[in-house]
Amino acid sequence: DAEITQSPRHKITETGRQVTLACHQTWNHNNMFWYRQDLGHGLRLIHYSYGVQDTNKGEVSDGYSVSRSNTEDLPLTLESAASSQTSVYFCASSSGGSYNEQFFGPGTRLTVL
Amino acid sequence: SQQGEEDPQALSIQEGENATMNCSYKTSINNLQWYRQNSGRGLVHLILIRSNEREKHSGRLRVTLDTSKKSSSLLITASRAADTASYFCATKTQGGSEKLVFGKGTKLTVNP
């Protein structure tokens, strides 16, 4: 069965370190998205991609970057982790078009000390 | 900025009762979707309603959409303890964007 996976599921890091969160989907979807979820804020879009070599900034992109070298993967990099980036991160993918439901990964809980 | 805003923020009911959650949004939409999130898990798509539709059903779920009021409601009938979760509405705006804008969610607790 097709799926979307994230790794690691839990990560503790220190302020200033570079961190990369992995997202891998086997749906063969063109569209991929990264969100962060914080209490009181719901889901906020960080970055998204509509295909290989395409990346776009979302609502809260400062301090984050993504790259899309193939259809299956969209890694999220925190260039220099800050305590404000402690959050739960979700990756999602969709095929797009009229029925653009998104399929979500299980999430990565990141703690920046 | 949040497009959808769910109401209420939290809802507690007894098993067998109906649960109604509302969502308001600000701009013209292509479609509106509802998602469920169980504690510690990712979101799961429940139902999608297009801007030219007024009502849609899926099992025990009923969704309505009123584009003149920019609002939607999700009704879960005959609720079960397993329905305990957070529910989010998400809107796809008109135009070519594939992005969804999520609300902050309604936390539903169904007591056995």
C-alpha cells in the first residue's frame, strides 16, 4: 500500500545545530507540503513543492529550507535550530486537481533545547 | 493567517449523541475539506465538499456548505467513543494553488 513516512519520529537537538527531517511518499504525488503544529495555532504551512526542483515558501518559512530532487522525498532542514522551532512537524502529499485531499505522515516531534 | 476558524474549540458529548462542528472562512474557495486527528497521529481526510455543492454525506458524517455565509458544518451522528479526536476544516482557495489553509480545530470528546 502507498504511504507517507517521516523520520525520525522524535528528535532532541540543541540551539544552533542544523537538523534535517525526512519525508518519503510512495503515492507518486507531485505535491508535497511541510506543516508545523503548535498549540493554539493549528497547522501552519512552512514550505511546499509542486514537483521536482520546485519549492515555495509558506506562511512560516523563516529558518527552514527544503529541496526536491525526486518525486518521493521532500526533506525539511532547519539551518540553525532555535527554541521557537520546538514543534510537531507534519509532511503531507497530494495529487492535486479537483480532489486535492492531502495524505499526512505520522509527524516528527522536535525539541530544541 | 488562518482561513478557517472552527467553532467550538472543544466539545464534550455522550456516546450516541450527535456532534456538530462549524467552520467559517474568509475568502472564496474551490473546496472545503474536513480532517480528523487522533492524539499523537497525523491528520486523516474525512470528506471534501466543492464550492458548488451544498451538502454531502459519508457514512455517519454530514457536511454542509453555505458559500454566501462562508461557513460549513460537520455533523457526526450517533457518536462513538472512537470518534474522540480533533477535527479540522481546510479550504482550497480559488485559483491554481494546491495549498490548503487549516483552521485551529475542534477537540471532540465522546464519553462512553
